Amino acid sequence: MTNPLLHPSSLPYQLPPFAEIKVEHYRPAFDEALARHDAELTAITENTAAPTWENTVEALERSGQDLDRVMSVFGNLSGTDVTDEMEEIAADIYPRLSAHYDAMYQDEKLYQRIKDATPPAGDEEGARLHEHLLRTFARQGADLDAAGKARLSDINQRLSALSEEFGRNLMASTRERAVEFTEEELEGLPPERIASAKADAKALGREGYVIPLELPTVQSEQSRLAREGARKKLYAASASRGSENNIPGLIEAVQLRAERAELLGYASHADYVIAEETAGSADAARDMLADLAPAAAANAAGEHKLLAEEATLNEQDFHAADWPYWESKVRARDFSLDEEELRQYFPLDKVLTQGVFAAAERLYGITVAPREDLEGYAEGVRVWEVLDKGVEHGENDEHEDNVEHGDKGIGLLLTDYFGRPTKRGGAWMSQFVGQSGLLERKPVIVNVLGITKPADGSQPLLSLDEVHTLFHEFGHALHGLLSDVHYPTFAGTNVPRDWVEFPSQINENWALDKQLVKQYARHVDTGEPIPDELLDAVTAASEFGQGFATSEYLAASIIDLAWHSLSAKDAATLEATPEAVDAFEEEALRAVGLDNPHIAPRYRSTYFNHIFAGGYSAGYYSYLWAEALDADGFEWFKEQSDLRAAGQKFRDLILSRGASRDFGAAYRDFRGRDKDVAPLLKRRGLSGV
């Protein structure tokens, strides 16, 4: 039987043939792809010709395409369809992949050939790649002695296993803790949401009504559940996730990361990670968080007073689980902002096609057209073709007959927006195919969300947060789709964590742009555009709640850096008990004044998927670092009279360049100067403090 993962797809843009791919294909595909990559690497190191750019660096960039293909399909589908069988494969394969790449980076012959190879004169991207490879090989242990290399490989393989285990445990804990309610307890939810809760219960094989848990501590339905007991039950389930089995693994991961950093010459894992970020040093990240914490805490204390007073007026107590509910009530009272009314103007399809996609056309000259002839990987996954408007076709341009003349295909976008019992929580962008001029590849990108699907098949009505998330993830998608680099190492979102969020957060700003929002925000029943007074209420209320939002985010970032700033000696003293983990978190938050008992960190350690099962260890601060770029950068957009020209500049200097040039220089070329943090402070309600 031919394995569909072991050769390039014949579908447009090499879209994986999902209908042909079976679970039994993965293990043999990994085995063969690893062997093929080994053979390609051996061919480079055993080449008797003198090292050249073409026979060494370009050969390395061309190698591993079969392995990339298998990894991209498995990696994406193991997150969107988490089954026992997929988890077993992941537990087996990820440590093997870690060992494979350790062997590559620790290969002395390969390292020496890269040192001896030089890029062609005038190839600026090549010169940057050469520097990047030498630095990466050194950071992956190429300069260690044999014993050091062996220990590093052992650490990396164990960390890979721990990461997969943490995510698997969290997924199981999240499923198990999905909260059962009676219909009476769901008071405050609209009928269609209650019907979805009944459908979710059925899908999970339970009785009554079930609300599945979302990734952060605070659950979105806490803002609508009218009964105090229901809010408390949902919040408690969320905050307890992972506590039963993730503590030993996260402590071991912290210890191993600290040991690895020291082995490689760094004081801590945070120092190791952030040396490659645009922040430049762990001290810079820590200083930013510590500087903002007092003002955020003060704002949150003021908000707490208002909310607690409102609860008292309504003869109810006020606890951490109640914050979102009373915040929504105070918003309605003080800003005439009815969040349920607001949802009626945000049906998913209109937000997507006439909002998200229309903004991209307006700014970047692209269109997004459905490809009904192409299949996604699950029910409800849609495939879209992204087109550059008004570009003349070349003989090799990929486009279909249904594309208007003059439009050039850029790539494909898959949208997977609805939650499923087997889908992990959160929202993200990933890729099935990465862009590269060297490999003559165009991108295939996926956006994933976890929106509750109405049981009656009607259009989901989005909250304002969900609207922003839709724009945010498409900002990441644009970073991948509009990539225009030569070497695959630098393509799209292969950039530092505190830079990768810059384009996505810039894109969020267009969600409530006055001209655009009138086009897409139309009442689901009447079709009337959103009224000015409702938009004005959103604007007026935008700073309210920033104390809470900033505090919960900063708290999670502080916890992340606290774990990862430990020396190997200090990490070795950690105890793997719930009491010790709680005490560690509390001390880290107390040190910066964020120990408000009514505001939990956005993620606590036992369910902090970003840092213990994702790629954000010592990097969760990056969202705020990137927001400083976003807030300042969007001020520039607001000053421009020609938004199409402005968008093209952002596309040319930021979106298309990936990691192919220095990020500080790219921002200065775009903005005309270094970033200014004042717009961020104003947006967060922290200016003047």
C-alpha cells in the first residue's frame, strides 16, 4: 500500500490528501522519513567535494522534506483530534524526533562544513542564515564534549516526553472536568447556548447539560451564568485541572531545563531562551513585567471595589468566580453596553468573510475564495484559496479555472473553528506546508478555534473576545501566507515568540475599525448595521476591565519567568507537591504585588499548556512585548491617508520577511524609529501612573 505521507501531494499547493491518510500510516511514515533524512544528512557530511554554499547549506535546507510533511500532518491532527491512538504515537515518536535532531546538531562533520561554507556575495538572506545556523548549532550543543552531548541528548529526549505527557494529561483532565449542570443552573444563558450544552453532554456520553472547559482559568460563560453556585462550580473545575497528575512532570521539566541551560553556558533557562528573542535578555523581560505590575494591581483594586459594591447591592457575595459576571453588569450599567445585544451583530460567517477577509483585501490587496472542491481534515473544516489581486500569471502559477483572470494564487487557508470533544483547547495558527523560494513551495495554513457550535446548525453569534480572536489568528495566518523568503528556515512565523505576536496583534485592531465594522457587524435577524451608540459604548468601555486583564496576564507571565529563572542548584530543591507548587506561585506573585485573591493567573502551572506543552517556556511575556510594538505600530496606521499603501508597506517590510532580516531594523524601517511604549500604556489604562 502506498503511504500518502511519503510523497508530495498532487493536490493544489500540496494540500495533504486527508481522505487518504489513516492512523496506521503515521508510524511507518515516520520510520521511513527519519531514515531518508539521515541518508540526506550523510550525503552532505560524506561529500568529498570542498564545502560550498550549495552542497552544504542549501543541501541542508532542502533535506528533510519528507519528515517535515509527516510531522506537519501528524502535529496538526494530533492537536485537533486527540485520540488514544494518536497519543500513543506521539509518546513514542517525539523523543525519537528529539534524538534525531540532537544527532544532526551534534554532528561535528556537518558543523564544520557549515562553518566552511560561505554564502554568495550580496546574498543578505544567506548571510543571515549562515550566522543563524552557526548560532543554532552551538545552542544545540555542537561545541560540547562527548559527555556533554550525551547528557544534552538525554535531557532533550526526556523533555520531549514530558511535554507530550503534560499535554496529554491536561487534555484528559479538561475532558473529565467538563462541568455538568441542571437546566436551572444555566439561568442567564440564551436558549441556543443551553441547547448546545445539552448536545455537548450527549457527545460526552453524559446526562443533562455540560459546559466543556476552555484553556484559561476564567471561563467565558462565567460572565453570563446568573447563579452564583453555577459560576463557582465552573471556575473550580477550571482551576483544578492537571492537579492530579501534572505536578511531578512540570517540576522535572523545570529542573531539566535549568540543567540544560547551565550545560550550555547560561545562568537559567530564561536566559537561554530570551537570548534569542527580540527582548535580548531575561532581565529586560522581567523588568517590563515588574514595571507594569504596580499600576495593573492598582487598577484592578479599583475595579474590584466597583464590582463588589454591585454584588452587594444585589445581595450577593463577591468571589473570584464572580468577577466576569459583575464586570459585565457594571459595563451594562456604566457604559450602556449589553454584551448579549452585542453578540447579535457578530454572526461567524459575516465576521469572517466581510470582516476578517475584507480587511486583508483592503490592506494587502488579497482576496480569499472558498475552494469547495478541496477537503479539510474534519467535519466543518473549510478550505479557502488566497489570491493576489491583479497579478499577471506565469506559466507555473498555481490557480484554477474558477479564479478571476489576473489573480495569482498565494496559498491555501484552512479554517477549523468549532470545538469538538477530541480537540484541545485554545486557538492557534499552524501550517501544513511552509513557503520557500528555494523549495518552490507556497503555504498551506490552518487557523483553529474552539467556538461552541449551535445545536440547531444556526450561525454562532460571537462574543467580542471571539471576534478579536478570529482577527488575531488570521493575523498569524497572514504572516504565513504572505511570507516571501528564499530559505525555509526563515519562512512565515519561524521568528522569535516576542515578534511572532506582533502581526497577529496588529490585525486585531481592524476588528472595530469604524469603516470596516459597519460592513460586517449586521444584526443576525434584521441585517441592520451595528448602531453608533453601541460602538461608542464598546469604545468607552475599552479601558474598563484592563486592570483585571493585565493583572491575570502579568501573573501568568511572572509565574513562567519565576520557574525558568531558577539556577540548576535551586531547581534541584523543588518539591513535587501541590502545596509546594502553590507556595511557589504565591511567592512569585507576592514579590510584584499581584497576589490579589480575587484574580487568578490566566494560567496556573498545572494547566499552563503554553510553557509546559507548547513552545512558550520563558516566553509567555512575549504577548505584552509584542503588544508594545502593535500599539505603537497601529498609531502609524492611523496616521496614514492611504491604507492600501500603508498595508503594502507592512506586508513588504514585516509580513513577507519572516526571520530573514534583523527585527529591530525591520521595525525601524516600518515605523521610522524604535518603538514607543506610550501607546501601550494608554491602551491598558496605565499611562500617567
